[in-house]
Amino acid sequence: MRILYAASEALPFAASGGLADVAGSLPSAIVKAGHDCRVVMPLYKNIKPDLRASMTYITNFTVDVSWRKQYCGILTSIVNGVTYYFLDNEYYFGRDGLYGFYDDAERFVFFSRAILEMLKHIDFMPQIINANDWQTALVPVYYDVFYRYQPEYENIKTVFTIHNIQYQGKYGLELIKEVIGIPTYHSSLLEYDGCVNMMKGAIECADKITTVSPSYAWEILDPWFSHGLDRILVKKQYKLCGFLNGIDTDNYNPETDPFIPANFSASDKKGKSICKQKLLEELGLAGGNEPVIGIVTRFVSHKGIDLIKHVFEDILALGYKFAILGSGEKIYEDFFNEMSWRYRDRVSVTLGFVPELARKIYAGADMFLMPSQSEPCGLAQMVALRYGTIPIVRETGGLRDSIKDAGEKGGNGFTFKSYNAHDMLDACRRAKEYYDKRMQWGKLVSHAMRQDFSWGHSAELYLGLYRELTGEY
């Protein structure tokens, strides 16, 4: 099959979150399965010079952005067997950063239209276009309105993947005429609750809608999780499904990881104790034999930081140390700084994101805390398992689909159901009791490290969906 994966970011070129991990890993897994999967993304200014040097210029063309005609260049590069296309426009993408600009709507309207126009200028016509999040949500809309009946475009199927429903591409209705440029008789495709909603347009027009975990697929039918889109999703749920994301198991591999002090495996875990010792020394927490809880996250309320804040000292009283890395809302940064000042020998806080330290926490901590209010998929809990660090999570979204409580058969972590601080505290208490039984804990760690969250399984699920759409079995 021929698949075009459309994303606003992809590793190793540009990243701000989990979408880049998926766009950098899923196409590679599909290619390894014997299919032609290619990626298209913007040519951002902050792509590293050595990666830019590997790109080859193909051609350029113009793109209609309502009444404007804008330049678009096409460059290409091959990484891990995957062909990447980069759409170039200095005005839209020659800036520091990926998002957060006053004209983001126009930038990604241009990108979505350019993706479909590009197909006239390259030697690749996909059977499937898989768009991702609001930045490419107009691809299925533009395809339905302008391209479906053009020669060579007739048989393309569109899939739209929701990575985070909170960000929908909501703008004023004037955008339809001034920027998007579709006929007014099609404006109902994008209108929702009195404004333009790009994600709603994709839900209307795509042949299939996917999310990044099975649980998230049914959670977003509920107003609590949907950020207002539950009405249209319930109406279109016949084309909605969820596939759990994977992780790059070559990149996250404790047996070969060059960023950790000692390598280890499920059958030989000696290196993990060295990683813990070195982590505690680096963070100034050395001494004692307490279990270490790692936290690597953004400090925002939907990540459950308010629960941690509420019972933090109660968790410390159970006999834990904390290795915390992240940044976000000032109220949470100030709280964690205060805790590290009060408990200097028990709590380490590093503000910001330091990839090397994140690896050391994954490898050196005993548990990994993720009490999220909502979590579409979550990759950190899978990475933690890979490094033998036992997750403590709330049962929501991808956390529910990947972590089963150690009290059940085949359990690989500790879970709690309600969004409640004392339920989380109880999960931490149970984890500590388990940790104190050293032989039992060692078996749990070995079991966790043998879990398979590689992209191979997820890729097969996506390929099954693509086959269903194309009829290629």
C-alpha cells in the first residue's frame, strides 16, 4: 500500500510533543512491514543544519490560500528507509518555534492545501492520507471539496488521527472566506458552536477517525473529555476507533542506551542499581535505601500535579524520595521548589526539560508517577516499563490500556481509578509495600521489562484499517 502520513512535526526533524514521536516511528514500522509510507511536514527554520544538508530540492509551485497565491517549495530526505517531504515557505515557517503565532490558522491552512497540491508534482500518489491533529485537519475537508473528482485523486481515502482533542483549531467564522477559501455552501463542514472548528471538519469528512488509545476513543464521546466535540463524535462514532501508540524500542533500550551510567536487561538487572546510585549522587539525594519515585512531565493540572501537591508530604512520609523533572505553571514550579528546599535530602527538582536527565530518571528511579486527569496515550509509562521503573498511574486513556495493577494476574504497575489524591496515595502505599518484599519486587521489574510496546503491533493495527479502506487484503 501507498500511505502519506501528514503531520506538523516529526522526529528527528522537529518536535514539541508526542505527535513527533509517532510521526517518526509509525511510518518506519509500516515500511518495515513492506509498504510505502512517506511523511510530509513543514520545513521549519529550527531543523538542524546537518539534517537540512541531507535534503534534496524537487520543485516549487503555488498554493491558493483563499484569494492569495503563496510559494511552496518541496524538498525531500530519506531517514530509516522513510521518505520525508518538506514544504517550504519562509514567511510561514521561517520562524523560531513551531506554534504559538498570531497567524497559526493561516500557516496550517496553507500547509493542508499544499499537501494535496504537492501530489501533482511528485512521483507518488497515495492510496491513504493519514492526517494528524488540527494542523492537518483541513486535508480531508479540502480533499472532499476540491480534489475528490480530479484525475488521479479519485480513489484516495483519508484517515484523521486525534492525538489531543483539547487543541481543535477554533477560529472566527470570517476565516472561511478570508483564509480557508472554500465555497460558502460548504461552510457547514467547519462551523461548530458559532465558530470555525478545523478538527470538526476532519471528523465530518475523513473516512476513518482514530485516536491514540482504545480507551481514549470511547472517553472522548463523553463531555468530560471531549472539550465540546462529543456531539459530532457521537454522531460519527461509526468511523471512530483507537490504537495504542508504541515506542521506539531501539532508542529506548536499557541494554544499549549511551545516556545512562550502566546498561542492564530483564535477565541481568545489576546495572539498574548502579543507575539508581548514580542518579541519587547526581541529584544530591545519596544515602539510605528508600525507593525513588520519578516524575518527568509538564507541570499542568491535567497531568495530575494538583493531586501530587495535595498529598506530597504524605507520600514522603511513606518513605519515598523524589526525582522530579519538568516545567509549566508557576504555582506548581513554586510548590516543587519549596518541597526541594524543605526536604533537601529527599526531593530533587530540575525545572525545564533535560533529555539526558530524563533518561537517567527512567533508568534510576524505582517507580514512575503519572496521575493524569486525562492522557490520550502517554509514552512515558511505556518507557518507564522498558527501563524496569514501575508506573503508578490513574486509569485513564492510554494509561488504562497499557498498565494493569500488580494485584491482578499479569500486572505491571499500580493503578487507581478515581481522580482523587488519597486514592493515588493508596496506590503509592501499595507500591511501597510491594517494594519492601524484595524478591516479589524483582519479579515485577523483570516482568515489566519484558512487556512489548514496540511499534510493530500498532503498525499492524493501522495497516488493518488501511486495508479495510482500500480493499487490499
